[in-house]
Amino acid sequence: MSSYESFKTERLLLEPTSKKDAEFILELLNTPKWVKYIGDRNVNSIEDAKNYIQHKMLPQLKNLGYANYTVIKKSDNIKIGTCGLYDREGINGIDIGFAFLPKYENNGFAFEAANKLIKTAFEKFDISKINAITTKKNFRSQKLLLKLGLKFDKIVKLPNNNEKLLLYTLNKYDGS
């Protein structure tokens, strides 16, 4: 994993998620908000988490050089969430996503991590537009996307999923 870049903010380290993060990914993917707003990924063991990382996260990292990042507090080296740039099926362009363990919510960590990845997407990865999707009921995610500068675009559905999702977008040249 060392060939892929990590990123730092004032309080956080964003490292490409690897199989060494399996225990943390198992915990995060089974939090009530993950299951409610993102969905049950049937990750029920550390082995399931390793397979999820291997088959769902690492291929994009190898293909594009960016993907899912484990968010770590620099002050105590604790893994607190994930934030990533995703080439998601059914979304035209790159999608940003984030999720944090409940006890690390409401501390500005999601904003700090996502803001860093948006700037990195525009400046380093030469991405010209960032998308984000969220459910109609995930008001906190919607509020954060607006704070990050994204604007509501339209309602979309992902392939093989009937749930209507809100699509937000931010163009590189929208005054950022």
C-alpha cells in the first residue's frame, strides 16, 4: 500500500484503506447509521471485511490511484471513519463518500476529511467535478454536502436499486 499517497489535515491522517484495516471496517460497516443510510454489506467477520476491502476497495485504488481512505486521528492514532473518492456505477463522474463511528461524529472530522479529498481531487487527481449521493432522510449528510460547497442537482437511482437518492455536485471551477 505504500505506493499510494496518504493525506494529512490539521487533526487527521487519511491513509488508503488496506486489509490491515479489516477489524475497523467490520466495526464501521455494522454501525446503525451505516446500515440505515448506506446499506448492509453482509460483512459479519474480519474475514468478510478483508474480502470486502480486497474486492470492493482495492481494485479502484489500483486502477485510478485513489479510492477509500481510513481516517485516523493524529493525536492518538485512532481509526475514526472513512472518506473516499469513488468511481461508482450509475454515477457519471467521481463520487465522494464518508462515514464515521458514532462517537466521532459532530467534531468536524467528516468536513475536514472530505474537504481535503475534494481539494486533492481537483488539484492532484485532475478531477473536474465531484458528486455525492445521499438518502432523502439523511439530513446530516445533506447539510455537510452543502457546507462542503456541493449543490443539489437531481434525484437518481443506482443500478439494481430502486431507492431514490439525492445527487449533489461541485464543479472545480464553481468559485472554489
